[in-house]
Amino acid sequence: MERTIKTSVQGFQTVDGAGVHLVRVLGGSTTKEFDPILMLDSFDSRDPADYTAGFPMHPHRGIETISYVVSGTMRHRDSLGNTDDISDGEMQWMTAGSGILHEELIPAAPRLLGVQLWLNLPAKDKMTAPSYHSARRADIGEKHFPGGTLRVLAGSYEGITGYQPSHLPLDYYDIRLEPGAGISLGTEPERAVMVFTLLGEAQIGGRTIPEKTAARLTDGDSLTIKSGDGPACVLFISSRALGEPVCWGGPIVMNSQKELQQAYQDLEDGSFLKSRLSYQ
């Protein structure tokens, strides 16, 4: 059965961090429909004043953050001692788990273009040990097809493998389409599938998805994505819906109010970091 569009959400302009202008697409009101994706922020600017303030040191618990930079640079530093830059076409995957502090600095570039996802952790893994991983351009396999290219950021596609997450299955593709081109994908019927139009518009099941729009798809085992009159960059994300309670407070996402309160109590009394290397 071919997947079609079940619901769609177009992003809106907002400001976060120390003054970063971005497009917020998914958030607190979309957690049930887009489960297990909690948040999706899109960055697209040619003006460094929009983003160089960055995201100063802040905590996370209970989630994974996945940042993909199509163009530009993002600089990561965390309480585990990791310091890392990713740039054009690279990805970073941070498992916050039981608790981590990190900052994201964004140097000036001709254009900043990319996205950050927040992926929910299953209840049994909320307090897993935190970790950090980056995928360089050389690590990301590509599949070329008539009229486009598919990059495998995570999961697998036709024998090409990307980063393999530890807690939830996730296929994450960057699909580039020339004007009027298309691609058909097989999808696992039990998976929750969404797409996001980072650049340009796309067509699924006869409906057009405007740029900077996320669409949750119906159940099925196949999917066809087509571009319109211009080129398109479409992000494809497939995972397993958790169906678990979401209790979200700022940068922390747990399963109950009690767990959320405990997280903030841990921040206050200095016991938030269960795995740490003193941040310098």
C-alpha cells in the first residue's frame, strides 16, 4: 500500500538560544502525531547576525539530538569532554540519556542551512549513559538514481549503511531531486514515516508539500516522492513510534511529572550529570 500524507505542519519563524533565528516545525503540540520525533528546527540564513549568538551551555536529559548541516558549520562542546565541528554535509548525534551539558556555536558562513531533530528515548533508556558521535562526509554513503541522489545519514538503504543508533531504529535520508524527478522507496509497514521539505516543494500522493514543511505519512509499504518545477531537498525519517507518555519541560523530556521534577532537582543540587568529565 502506497503511503500518502496524513497530516502536515509548516514551520514558523522564531528565536531560540542566545538569539538564533530559526524555523520551528515540530514541537510540544505535535509529539503524538510525529512520535518519536519531538522537535524539528530548520536553519536557513545568509546573514550571520541571525545565528552566530549560538546556543550557550545548557542541559538535556531523556532525548537524542541529531544535527545535520547541509551548508555552514556547527561547533559542539559537552560535559563528556567532546569538542567537535561538523560542516557541509555532515551530521552529529548526541544521546543525552541520563544527562549532559552542551553548547552549540555557529561560526559565520556564506549560508547556514540544516536541521536539528530531537528524538525521544524509550522509557527504559531515558537514563542511559550519554554519548556523542559525528558522521563525516566520507562516512555517509550515497545512492545515485535518475534525477537525483540519496544520502544515508542513518540506518540503511539498498545495502548502503549509515550511523546505526542504539536505542531506536531510524532511517534518515537526504534526498536531492532535480526538477520534475522522483523516487520510489520501500518502507517497513510498522514504521512511523515522515518527510521534511528543507528546500523546494515535493509531491506525495498527489498533494504538494511546500518548503519548510513536515508531513506525517499514512501506513504503508511504499512511498513515491516527486519534485515540482524546481529542485528539492527532502529529508526522509522512518522510526518506531513509542506510544509512551511525554512530559516535556524545556530541554528535558521524561515520561512523568515526577521524573521531570527530579531532573530539575538534580540540576539544582549538582547531581544532574551521572557520567561526566568536568567541563572546562
